[in-house]
Amino acid sequence: MNQAEVTKLMSQLKIALKPRHRNLKTPLGPEGRLDKLRQTVTALIKYERIELFYNRADEARGYTERLVSDALRYGDTHKPMMEMADYWLLEKQLVHKLFKVLCPRFENENGSVTKMFNAPRVYPADPKRAYFKRVVLELKGNPYPTITPDSSYRNKNLIHNVLLDAAMKDFYAEKERQQQLLEQEQTLNSVEESKK
Amino acid sequence: MTVHLQNSLWKLRTSSNALYKSVYRRCFSTQDVIEHRNRLFNNEQKRQKDNVGRIEKIEVRYLGLPSNETLIMNKNLSTPFNCAQHFSEAVCENAVLALINGKKLWDIHRPLEESCTLQLLHFKSQDPNLVNQAFWRTCSFLLGGVLQRILKENTGLHLHSFPYPSLKSGSFVHDISLNVDNWNPSAQDLKSMSIEMMKFATENHNIERLEVSHEIALEMFKDNPFKREQLPNISNQNKGVITLYRAGDHIDISKGPMISSTKYISKVKIPSVHKITKEDSNLYRVQGIALPSGFTLSAYAFDILGQRAKRLNTMYLPVESADPIHSDEAPSMQQRI
Amino acid sequence: MLRKICKVNLIQNNLINSQYVIFRHLSAKAELNEAAESQEKKKTKKPKKALTDMRFKYPEFLPQPDNRLRNPVLERIMRKDMLDRRTQINIPEFYVGSILKLTISDPHSQGKTNSFVGICIQRDRTGLYSKFALRNVIDHQGIEVMYDLYDPAILKIEVLKLEKRLDDKLIYLKDALPEYSTIDVNMEPEILAEGGNIPVNDTVVKMKPFPWMQKWERQGLKGVEDLDKHLNLWRKQQKVKHDSPWDKYDLMKEYRKTITEEEQSEIFSEIFNRINKINEQHKQKAKAARRTISKPQNIG
């Protein structure tokens, strides 16, 4: 019910966000939670695709989005921004990656910068973790093969589609021809019957 | 039955390749003809290479992935394949056909003649129609080679021609002439033919293109009455230049373009052979369907295509007869090949 | 054969992207041509600065940030009602730390008014519910009154001194020495030059000894003297224990407490024209009133 804190301007994130944060299991409290998330964010920026449990992935996703969006907003000459990047990226060469690789990549990105997909549960499952959802979290424009099926395969002009399309047309044309022949025969029969 | 083909398919599969060759391949006397053709082809190819003389450089602007680059290549020597080699193996693998200056199709192994922009096409490009046609043409071309390999000497085989590729007609075709009346190959025979063609494909021949003069072409095809007949017509249209293609030892006349290698042909089916003339001559049309590698199609869907390809493909029939099954759309020889 | 690769006209941007492109995309993207390359991508529009700067002047127009409690339709209706109210009464620009004089009709005696002068120590809540608290010390007795900003009983709001303080809330004035919140009731209004920046009053207040209402030492206040001299060892230890220096890195915590730039610009562009018009009308009314008073009178 309080007024929003608006001193600092922030860009809208293009992801679905929980209204409240999740607590992550750690004896160190809020600080430990951020430490865990730092590791995940660092890994995500480093490897561009990681597989992990849903809760942590969903939390880390927001932080990554914010980090990239702030990096885009302030650039690498902004001291608080550098401090923030320094905190969130545990490996310092990734700070360079953030500003020199990811920023140009997402400069004209209108949607989110990350994607999350459901992943299959490992079988046989570790009984302690059997019910945890697994997901794949990735940065857009990563160098790996796509997770979703290649939509280019739905192209109508691909050779097998052209062949099947022609076959289908042929089939229906033939069917229509048969129908017409049948009708002609019937009319002839009816004429003959009427003559009789 | 004059055609000796494998009767049991399992035998073919289990027999060693050498055994298979020794038993089922015919002993060519036309082997000499083929060797003669290849010798001429090689000589002409070498001559043309030597004629290039002083190497000049051209600038090739490559458009596409991984990045747009400008390459300095050798005029009349470097091919689009050489350009692709500058990038990576994956680019080479995916280069099936080249597009020059955004409009002209160019074979992958054909030397570039001037500075140009270069795009590499493959079967899963955004608009693969051009590649599909080249693929279909290549299949027709290879079918001729396969028939030459497997039909016995005494069948009197002469390759007639193969028409402009049409995917929508449902099959690729090759017209041949035999001295056999009413050749009616069994299902086993057809199956063996398909397998032979797949084997030919796995031999992984680069498909070469060569432009030769009318005289050389005439010397090459002197034993083939149909080609002899067609050649003057073709050379008239092309200012005395005949375009030849070669895959392995099989050489034929074609306008092109064709895909870069036989390895892209994965699944082949030869469903039917039709006789397309009446009594006087024995022209047969061999029909087939094929898919490039990397395309999966269920057995059911492939069977539908096979069933359709069983019917006579009436596109560009070589005879202008009043035969009722031959529609009147049979074009003149100019449109063929 | 000697070949060279020349990299020509490569935009830095492209170069970087190309390191991360692989050939599985060939199917989808191989058809690149120069035309597509030269085509610039649509850039997202950045909100205007004038709009987003309104967030300080009209904080109550921004909704509260908790998504669970938000109701876009209600917010819109409220904004309309707020503007309607503003046509009736001039609600001036003021901040926490400004000194206000407020005249309000007395609910218990008809036709009579009360007025109160004080320093604004807090602005709270949003929409029609927005409130502010005034504080003054009268007859050695600290008095704080919380008013609804859009209360129809309010007759007049005057800004006697327009300034900001170092903190967002001055609730700590309760425990500060009374001199910091003592304001002359008959204070004359100080007029600021128009269009200038709002001055920031960097007074650092001194606190009274214990007991305090809140644990001020844990709140990171800027407008308060060093509090350590008031604290015993236990309280100092507790301060360190409850400190959370990682909070400033908690990007999502920050994000969940804010209204984003895009949303702000949407809201303010909705009210921009009307609120400017209303302000203009109030200005002209005030001008006219001043003119009538300043007219010299001819006597005899």
C-alpha cells in the first residue's frame, strides 16, 4: 500500500514474475540465498544454457534479466552498474562478456533475454529430489541447437511436403472424377428407365 | 525375360559387394564405350584447366552464415565449394547448390568466372524449390547411370533422355530404349534397381560439369542414336556448346544445374517401368521417387508417394503420337533435357 | 592456390553475433541478403524524460507496486477523481521536508475552519487514499496531524517553504530535539524562482537521549547525526547483526518495490495534458486575486 520507490528508473522485464520472492533452502538466510543465485546467474551468463531445479531457475531468471537490462540502460561507464556486475558475476571475465557480447546481442531485443523450458525428470530419481521439477534455463541467441523443434521443418516447400501435397491434390481430383462418372452413369440409367 | 536381376532381396543384402558385382553386373562391351567417353571427358577437362593460363583474382562476396565475408578467389579455378571451405566443414556439408548474384544457379563444383555475390543453398533453405528441382534432375540423371550398370548387354540399352524435372508430377523419370518387347520387370527387379541406385548414391561421387564443343559431344555419344539425333538441336540453341554432367563413370547431357554430390540421395524407390511407344520402337519410361538425406518420412507416407509414382508420368513424353494415354502436352525436343 | 580472406564492412555488432552463430540455423537463416543486412531493426521507444520526471512531483498518481493488490480499472477511475478534485482546489507541489499551511473545515462546528502549519514528515499511500503528515511543536508539545490529500474538507493547501530533506521520511523528528520541528505558525511564504531545482535542506538533526520510538540506528538515515554515541554495546552489536549490506544488490527486491519506467510513462502521458491545464487555471486565478489586492485605492 505504500508508494512505489521510483528514485531509480527500471525497465519492464518481459517475463512472468511471482509477486513475492522464493526463499531458497540455506542456513545463511537472505545472504545465502543471494549467494546461491549469484552462482546460478554466473553459470547462466557463462554457459548460456543450464539445467537445474525450477525454483532456483525461476529466481535466477529474474536477476539475470535485471542485470542485462541494467547493463543495457547504464552501459559500462556507470560506476554503480559495474559494482552490481562485479557482485553478480563471480568470474570477472564475464563482466566483459556482459558488456561486450550480451549487450550488443540484446540491444534490439524486444522480448525477454532468457528462456525457460521444462526438462524431464531424471530416472531413476534421487528419492530426496524426485518431486522437484527440472528446467532448462538459457540465454537467447546461444550457440547450442534449439530445444524446441525446428520450425523450418514445417516449410511447405520442402521436398517431401511438395510431393505429399501433389499426391493429395491428385487423390482428390481422382475422387471427384470417379464421382462425376458415377453421377453420369446414374443419370443415363434413369433416362433409360424413364424411356421404358 | 532378358533382364537378370536379383530374385531374392535378402541374398543381395548378405552377399559381399565383390561377389555381387561379379555375378550380377553385366560384362560391358559398352564398358569400352563408357571408358572412351570418360577418357574424352578427362582430356577435355584437363585441356580446359590448362587453358586458364595466368591466374587472375576475383572478389566473391559470400552472403550467409556464419558471416558475410568477401573472399579473393581464382578466376576459372575456384568453385563455390572452395569458397565454402574457407568457413567450416558444416558449410561445405550444407552446400548443395549455389546462387550467383542472387539469381543465377551455379553448380557447387563449377569454377567461378567473375566477381559476384555467392549464396549457398540446401534442401532446408527458406525457399528450397530450386534445390528440389536440381535434386530431381540429378535423380533422373543417376537413374540413367544405374540402368546402364545393371541391364545386360543383350538388352540393347540406349539412354534416350530425361525431361525437365517436375516434382508435382510425382516421380522423376528417365526414358530408355531397349530391343526387348514388353519388358515387364517384377517387383523384385524394381526393388533391386532401387537398391542399386542407393548404392550408387553411397559411392559419394562429386557431380562434375563440363562444357564441350559439339564435335566432342558427338564423338562421345556416337554409339547412341538418340543422342546423335538430339545433339545438333541442343548445340544450335546453346551456340555450339553442350553441357555434360558426370557422376562416377556415368556421363550424360543435361542443361543443369545439379546438386553437388550423390551422397545427398538417401531413400530411393523405383516403382514402375512403362512402355511409352507402340510397336515400332521400344521406348520405356522408368519412374522413381527419392528423398534427400536428412528427411524422414513415415513408411506409410512414402508408400503413398510410391503408389502415385506407379502410374505413368505423362510429363514431356518423347513421342508425339495419338496414343490415348499420352496427353497432348508432350512438348517438342527443345523443352526436354 | 593463394587465397585471402578480407573482412569488409563488418559492423562490430555483427562480428560479435557471429561468434555465437552455428549452422543448425542454416535452414532458417541462410537466406540472408544485403538488403536484410542493411535494414535496421526497430528500436523500442524510450519514454520521454518529461513524463518520467513527473514521478517526484505527483507520486500519488503512481499505483502501489504490489501486483496482488493492484486493480487497473480502479486506478484509472481514481486518477480521474483525483484530477476532478484538483480542479476544485489547488494542490501544490510539495515534498517531505516542505513546510505547509493547511486550512480545513471543522467537522464539529459548521462554517468554521481550522488551520495548521507544520513540516511534512511523511507522504504515504497512493491514489485517493494518499496521505501526508504535518508536524509542529506548539507550546512545547509535539503535534503531528495526518491528512488525506484528497479530503474534500480541505479548503486550502499553501506551501510556505518548498524544499526537500536528505531522507524520504522524517519520522525521526519525533525523537529529535524539538528545535528541528518547531515552526513559526505565522510564517510568511518563501517564493521560489519558477523552473529552478528544488533546494535540498541538508540539516543534520540531533537526537534526544533514549527512549526512542524506533531503532533509528538501523535505518541508515542521512539527516541524522552519528547515533553511535547514544548506543550501548548491546545495541551496537545488534545493529551489526541486523545490518544487511547485500540488500542493495538484491535486484528483484528493488524491482518488486518499483513501478517501471514504461508503466510510469503510460500513466503520466494519460494525465499530462489535463494536469497541466488545471495548474495553469490555478495560476491564473492566483494572479487575478493578487491584482485585486494590489490595486491602489484613491482616498478623498
